[in-house]
Amino acid sequence: MSTLRTSLLGLFLLLGGCTGSMLDPYAREGNWRPNGANEANLVQMLATPTDYTQGQAAPDAMGELATAAVQRLLQDRVRNLPTTATTQGMGGASGLGGAQ
């Protein structure tokens, strides 16, 4: 029984040495650490740095139309797609440059 206790005590002491810094690869000495360099570079490349946190609408964007579509989707009132007629007179032409 004493050898079992000694073995368990040794095991717990060994496991106690395995702190989070040994298990986390970023916490070990000499390894790369995330430091926000990508975000800083992105902000430097933007013409208007505030675009990083809040974008700008395109001048020709139809936000009202898109908002209405999203509202219909959320309210489960989606419109059906318009029906289209197939084009007649194309008679099997594949358009792949085959025999004419």
C-alpha cells in the first residue's frame, strides 16, 4: 500500500508541474504570440480607417429593397420567383462549337 501511495504522490507531483503554460503552445517561451499585427496592418491599408469598424454603403446600393426582402424572409412571406418562358428557335444548338 505504501508503494501505491508513493506512486500516486509521484504522479500528482509530475502532473502538478504540467501547468497551462506547458500545454498551451502560444504560452511557451520563444513561440509566436498573437499581438494584433494583422488588424493593425489592415487599418493602415484602409483609405478611411473607420471603415474597419463600420463600413460604408455603396452609392448605388438599394438597401431598402434588400431590407424588404429580408423582412419577408423573417416573416415567412417569401415571394415566388417570376415565371419565365423558354426561348423557342434554338433547336438543339449547344453553343460549344460543334458541327453546323
